[in-house]
Amino acid sequence: MKDARGIDKQWVILNELAFKISEERPVPEEVFSRLRIANNVITYYLLDEHASYDSLKDAEAELSRVQGILFGLCDHELAMEYLEKMGKALRNELDVKFPIKKSSFNSEVKSRKDVESIRVKLQKEIQVEILGELSELHGVVFEYSREDEDKVLIDGEKRRVITALKDFSVIWNE
């Protein structure tokens, strides 16, 4: 995995500080919004092998704004404690883990041209063996959605997905 040069660890520290301050006093929503943006940018950088280091500059700018707001809200002792942690994060001396959110979609299928990915809502449960047979027959991937229990994902080349959907519609309409 790529190295975010301590920016990912800074995010973890600032996120921790934001929640610590929020226990004592209200924290502006802007802080959490900017933390979410920075999280998405850092995740993109870490997961996309083609992402350049320049994309991390956006996350760093968001974290700088968050840092300015948060250090203005906390007392001197807490500020010094977290400034020390921020320095260690920049030097990669802290052992904290950045929470990476991965998509449940098959990245190999998503990266090809002429690929279609659809979700179909089911009226009743269909056996996995039937989905496996349809997958082999049409050369597409049928799988139950990890997000919604009553949906099936169909991934594959667009023309094959259309053909598979026609055959599958007989089963799913029963």
C-alpha cells in the first residue's frame, strides 16, 4: 500500500481531538465536514495506484483548516498534547491506523470498458447455486449485495449483462 507521508495519521489525530472536544463543548459542523472530505481524499490516494501525491495536498489543506479551528477551541494543555501527537504523526512515529473504506464492488470488473453493474431487487430469496449456474452460463458475476440483503448484483460486459438479465427476469418475477 502507498505511503501517505503521515497525512493519514494526522487525520486520525485530528479526528480524535474533534471528538474529545465535542464531549465538552459544541464543535462546528465544518470540522466534521472537512474531516470527511480529507478522509475521502486520503482513501482515494491510498487505494488508487494512479493517484499522484498532488491529490494529498487537498487533504492537507482541509486538515490545516480543521487544525486551526480545533486548536482554537481547546485549552493550552490539550493543545500542547495534540501538537506533540501531530509532530509524531508527521514523522511517522505514531502507530495509529487510518480507517480505509473500500467499495464492495469487484475492482477488476469495474476497470474494464463496456462493463455494466446493476442491482436487482428480489421478491424472494434465490438459491446461490442458481446464481452460480447463471453466472457460468452468461459469463457475468451474480452475487448477493453486501449492502442490501434483498438485492442481487450483476457485473460483466454490457451485452452479456443484458442477455443474463433477460433470463434472470423469468426467475425474479416468479
